[in-house]
Amino acid sequence: MKRLLTYILCLFCLTASAATAVIPDMKFRRMDARDGLSNSQINYLFQDSRGFIWIGTSYGLNRYDGYRFRIYYSNATDTTSLRNNLVDQIWEDADGMLWLKQGMNYSLFNPFTEQVNRNPKSVLAQWGIKGNIDRFYIDSQKRFWVKTYDEGLYCYNPRKKSYKLIKYGYEQNEIPKEYNFSNFAEWNDKLLVTSTDGDLMIIDGEKGEIIQRDDFMKLNGGQSSQAYNCYVDKHSNYWVLNVGHVFVYDQKDKKWYAHLNDYLAQYGVPPLPAGLEVWDVCMDQRGWMWLATDHMGIFVIDMKRGEVKNFVHNKYDATSISENTTKKLMLDRSGNMWIGCYRNGLNQYIEKLLGFNTLEVGDVNTTCVDAAGNWWFGTDNRGIIKYLPATGETEVYDKARCGFASDVMVASCGAKDGSVWFGTYNGGLIHLSNGQVRNYTMANTSGKLLNNNIWSVTEDKWGDIWMGTLGSGVQRLSTKTGQFRTINSHNSTMPEDFMTTANWNAKGWLMVGHSQYYSLINPVSGKVANMKIPAVEGQQAAMPSSTCVVEDSRGLVWQGSTSGCCIVDWKNNKQTLLDMNSGLIGSSVVGIAEDKQHTMWVVTEYGVSNVVPKKDDQGNWTFNVRSFTTKDGLQQGPYNQRSICITHDGLVLVGGVNGVDVINPKLVTNIDNNETPIFSGLKLFGQQLGIGEAYDGRVILEEDLNVSKELILRHYESQFTIQLATDKGEMHNESRFVYQLEGFSDKWIKTEENDPNITYMSLHHGDYILHVRMLNADGTMGENEATLKITITPPLLRNRWIMVIFLGLVLLGVFIWRRFFLKRQAEKTERDYLRMEVMKKQWMAEMRAELQQQQENDQKAQAEELYNEAWSIEETVKKPHDLQHFMKEQCAQFKAPLGKHVKFSFFPLANDLTVDFDREQMAQAVQMLLNSCALFSPTDCRIKVFVDKTSTSGSIRISDNGVGIPEGGEETIFDPMVSDDDSGISLFFVKAIVEMHGGTITAENNPSGGSVFTITLPVEQLPEEAVMLDED
């Protein structure tokens, strides 16, 4: 709260002082086609509600966000692009849509989708506005003023959703149809309209009435059939610009002026050049009137003070306007004036550029301030210059006037008694006091100056002068006795005698820089402590050769060298190196100083940087760097070593080859940044993406990121750049941002200076939220925040729903596999059970064989008797039958044993399967064989039947999925066995039937499980017919 009140007070004081100040020597920033502008001929300037600057040119519509341009062109194959590339005027409606005048036509541009409606009258027709557009205007209340060719002038109020129509005609509240509108302006909530013949009307749109008509311009020299551009200033005065004329109506005097100089004379303003052609006028926040002229540059007029200044192009000054023919003016929301040129792009006057001024006093090596506040400059070839800041007067002290031993000054110091001291190159020490000059030069005697090269000069608290010499160490001059005391490498631990800088620290020790970092000298005892900046692992080491060494009010030591500025925190044994990669303009540091606001100024060869230290909660220091160069109004450089000093009123003086730069820190540093971050654009793999533009067949940006607040990218599109901007609308905006990607890191990261882009590569899929804020000059974050939700979609197999479906399929597969596995296990268990039963029966049979050995012959005889009784067939009757048909018929007639389910598969292996056999006998054999297969198979019995025929035999092969044949049982499986539940006797009968047909039967194990039985039946060969052979 205290800081806020302080800021408001300072802002009030600055505003008040600016309001009473004379017109300054203004500096301008420039942009043209080399900076990305589509065309350097500027037709119109407009700032929208979001802060973007829109530039209408002769070739394309440009959007500028303070850092970069985005250009929109006409495309003959795209009806949603601009109608043509000429843009004359731009307006914004209440919905943020832009209405464009393009020659004789109008277009409606949607900045959120970057789409153009080339027929905006269809939109107007929805509101009741009929006919084609002749003239168009949107006022500050977002009311539409539309003049159509047939109806008249409409005033549509979008808040009330109603309109008033002022028809064509010749009555009091009608407009003559021949009244050709030239230009519009807003006057006290009314519309001011000029015609091409010099007539003027004021219209009340809410009432639909014409409240004033005026023909003064027509009657006082205004040219007919010409443009009459009108402007209403903050005092409600009308300014109307016609070829060769500037008409002004003064509301205070209620009087028209036909000549600009007549009007200005009423306020004591000197006359402007005769024949001045004025293209545009605009009043700024101070009440100063700006005139854009033809070939005469810019005129700025202060009516209150009766002052006028002319600003023209200077080819030697990059901060002058870029061209003398200026066509368009615009005051943005920040109070900065934009200037559009006829053929040389854009210019902008920024208030903070007043914080930079260059005094062209020659090549200045050193600067200092005396007790009275006068500025003293030591030059490289002109001796000493005294400068009075109040009047700008100068006085020169040099060899010719004062008898100096040298005119090359390299060091200086303002003493408490009002005198000044200068160190020279090869000219000793100079003292100026009350107009008296004394030059101390080298003498080879004790107590005298030992060296004429004095590289640094400073005063201690007792009024004695300390100097660092180039080759003789450090000397102290007692101002009371005139004696010199020397401390060097011969009488102390000083590592060398070539000194570059001398300053005091908080404890009252003298800090002197040299090629071995720096040393501390106790001014009382003369004790020397040599300080070496330690190297930090993983960080570039500081160069030992010091150009300057300073201790700030925080106790941090700032050491400048050709490798940058090394900041050492001796309390915590930490250090930080600032160089060109940290934001400095180059890495060769030539000067360092602390201003009255306790911010640091680091001078490099071609730039000046303001560095704001900030301590975090862990006690670590961070440094916010903001750099300034010639584009901000500084001299070209290079700057000279140790030429910086701070004046009593807080100004920063920096000497260079082109003079002295005077910097006002209060005007150039923005402690609290009130800008609002904006998402300006998107790049994907370095390619700029437009809204609605397809990338790899997919439209990524359906609408502006600031509207959608969301960005969805696929996992392979994770290398992207989000471009940032602000609502400030400043040319070459130097504001910086801090951002945090929630879901990725909780760390706030600074953007690079002049590069407000956020880039991520290979971001893991997921949801993130990007937070962006402004970075204040003191390193803190601003209050305004912009957020963007970023979604990186996962690969197909990592998609949430795909994963659910995949897991479901996996579970289903596991379930099916489990059922199949359990079924196979059940079958295996059943087969194992049957196999054990067979083994048990074989064991029991062997036991019975031992016990009933004596009855074996009787049993065999009984079996043979049963066989003969059952098969009392005298002969086998063979007839030809088809094996495939026969086997299918037998399988169909087979009745499975109780509890068994049998499935048959047939595989015919030959085309002709006709074989001779006894159908009834073979049917009995097959049924017995199938029954045996089913008995020794699981519940789900699978039997495969193969039938084949060769030239000599036919075969039937039957395989099952049963327990198989016990090891060694292939030879005995067809032997007769007598048992109540054994089918061995059946296989014996099968073999008997097959052998009765002259065939064979075999049994073997199936490699995949189960048994295979093969029946082979002979094929009878037909007798060969006898052939009568002829005798020879």
C-alpha cells in the first residue's frame, strides 16, 4: 500500500511537471517494411479495445502488438480474405469487429477468426438498414452511422437495437441527395459531417434531427469537390482540413477562422510557414496540438504557452521522424502519438523517451558533479567542460587557457568543499577551486606525485584525495599538507601497481580495481586486503582484470570486466555473472553506478542497462535487466570507461565519444507495470499459424486464443511457441513477462528481453494451465494475469477411452482364454482319469492272469466258440461301395455311449473312393471301433475320419482325442480279453472282420493326443485281357 501511494504521488508530480513544461526536444521511434510492415505508405491508424494497433496501408492490413506484425492480404481464391489490399479507414464496433473502408467498398473483418465478410450490407440489413453503403462511421458510443445511396443517413444504436433514419430531401431534417459526404467527426455526442463542397452539418442521431448547418468554409475560400477532413479537439473546437486551408471554429469565441495563423495569433503562437499543407491534426493529453504536414514534418503547438516546435527528418539522427511528409496521426490509450508517413512507415513519440537526452559536447571520458550541482565533463581532447544544467551554458578549461600539462582527462571527482579534481593521461592531477587551477605533476622525490597517469580519483571523509595511478599504485594527497602517501606493491601486499578504479565501501575501505580483481585499503592504517572472486562450478568465471568495482547499498560487490558484470554476495559466498546473454548490450562493461532509487546502472560499450536486484525468500539474489540503446534516444557510442556518475537530483550521466547522455531514471523505469498480457499468436515447429489455417490437414486455431482460452495439440505437435503481447500498443515495447505452466512446473520464468515468446518442446501429454503476468521493473510480478488451458492429447494407445476399450478387450480375451484353458484342463483331467482306469484294468488283468492261469486255455476255447457262434458266416459277400458315403452313414448312425458328446470331421483324400467290401460286416466293425474311441475319450469327443484310395488299397483312418494307447500296447490291443466293462473283445472282432476282407488294421498314438486306427482294404485287380500276337 505504501509503495502504491508513493507511485501515485510520483505519477501526479510527473504529470503536473509535464503539463507546465515547455515542448521538449522530442525523440521518435521508427518502423517500416524492414521491421515487418507490409507497406510503408500509411493510410490509417487505429487502436482497438484489446490494445492492438491496426495499420491500413496501400498493400495489406497490418496488426501490430508492440513486438511483431501480423499481415492480412486479399486472396482471389478465398472469399473470406480482404476484398482488396487497399485499406483506407478502420472502425471497431461494440463486439470487437473491425469495419474497413477499401476504396469505394466496405468489408467486415472478424479479428477473432480472421475471416472477412465482403458483403457487410447483409449484416446491416438485419438491423433494418437498407441499401448499399455510401459512407460509414462508428462513433465512441459504438453507434453506426450509415449513409446509403437510396434511403438517407441511418443512425443505429446497438444497445437499444433501434435506429433513426434521416431521409433525403429538402425539408428541415432532411439531407439533400446531392450533399456528398466527405468526412465524419464526433462533437458533444453528436455527429459532425462535412461535404466535398465545404458544407458542415451537426446531427442528433438519437432524435434523428439536423441541429446545425454551416457554409462558412464554402463562402471563405474552401475548394469544391475536394476532401474536407474534420477533427474535434478536447475543447470541442472544429478543425477542418481542405487543400491549402485549415479552418478552425473556436467554441470559446463562437467564431470561425479561415486561416490557421489567424487562429494561432489569438493564443500568441508564432505564425507557421505560409502555404503550409496540413494532412491531419490531433490533440494530445497535455492539450498540445499536433499537425502532420506535407514536406514540413510535424508541428507541435502549445496554445497555453504560445509555443510551437517543428520536428523534421535528420538523416544523422535515428530518433528524428523518418520522413517530412506525414499523413496520419493517432493518440493511443497510453498517451503516445503515432505518426503515419506518406512513404516511409511509422513513427511514435513515447513520453518516456523524454528520459533520455544527449549533450553534444565532444568525446567525454569522465563526468562528475560539484557541491553546487554543476556538471563537469573531462574530455578526450578539449580539457574540462563546466556545464550549468539550469541554463545549458558551458565553460571550458584547457591547456591553452589554464596551462594544463594535458587536455586528456580520464578521471574526476567533486569534492565536498565545492572544488573538482581531475586525473589526466600523462598530465598529472588537476584541482579547480573558485576559478583557481593547480596542476600536480610527477616528481621523483618523497611525498610527491609519482605518476602523471591518474586513472581514478576519489575523496575520503577527511577531505583527502585518493588516486589510482597507472604504474605507481595508489597515492593519497593530504589537502592540508600537500604531501602524497604511496601504497603499492613495493611497500605492501598490493599485487600490482596499475590501478583502474577507486571507490569506497560501506565500512570506509577504499576499493581499487586492477588486473587481479580488486584490493581493499584501510585509509587509516594503510593495510591491504586482496580480494579474489572465486570461480563457481558450472558458471563462467569472472575475468580478473577489473575495469570498475563498486559496492552497492545492499553490500553486493559489482565487478565490471570485458566478460560482463560479476555480482558477488560475500555474505552467502554466491555470485552472478551478467553478460550479453543476460540482457546487457554486449559483455564489455565500462561503468557501474547506483542511482537514488537504489537500482544499478551498468554501462557497456554500446548500451546502458538498468539492473534491479531482488532477494527471494531463500536469500538468493535475482537481477532484472532492462537495456537501452540508440532507439531509445541514447548516443551511438561507444561509451568510455568509468564515465558514469549520479547527479544530486538523481540523473545518470554517461560519457561517450558523442557527448554525454543524461538519463532520468524516474521517466524510463516503470516500477509497477499495469499492462495486461495478451496471447498474440501461435507457432508450430517454427511455422506461424493463422486462425482457421490448416496444419497437417487439421485446423488448430478455430478462434483467437484470448477468446477460446484453450489450445489443444496432439502428442506429435508438442513443439510450439506462444507469442505474447500487451494492451499498451507501444512501438518496440520493452516490457517483459513472467510465466508458469501449471502441471509442468511451479516455477515462474522470465521471457527474454525483446523476445516475448514461450516455447515448449516434447511436452508430455496431459492438461496444463499457462499463467502469464507482466514483470515489474523491480523484478516483481504485475497484478494482471492471462491464462490459457493447454491440452496435449496422448497417442492412440494412451487415450483414456482407448485405454478403457483396450483393457476391456484384454479382460475379454483373458476370460475367453480362461474358459478355453479350463475346458482343456477338464479334458486333460478326464483323459488322465481314463488312462489311469486303463492302467488299473491292465494291472487287474495281469493279476487275474496269474491267478487263473490254469483256466486260460478254457477261456480261449470259450472265446473261439463264441466267435464261431457269433460269426457263423460261410463267406464274405463283397460289393463295390463308396468309402466316404459309407463312413458318413456309419457316423450318422452311431449312438454315443452315455454321457459322451461326439463331433465328427470328414476328410476325403481321393476323388475315386470306391472299394469292394461286405457292407454289413464292415458296418459292425466300424461301429465297434467308433464305440471304443468314444469310450476312452473326454466328454467332448472329437473324431476325425480320413478316407483314401490308391491303386492297390483303400483306407479308413479314424483319430480321436482320447487317452491314447498305453506304451507297448500297440501289439496287444487287438488280443481277445474277457471283462464285463472292457471292449477289448470288440477290437478283436474288428480285426477279425478286416482280416476276413483280406485287409489289415493298425493302432498308434496321435502326436497331438489320442489314438489313430487305420483300416486298409485291398483293391481287387481286374484280370488282364489276352492279346493275340501276330507271328513274324
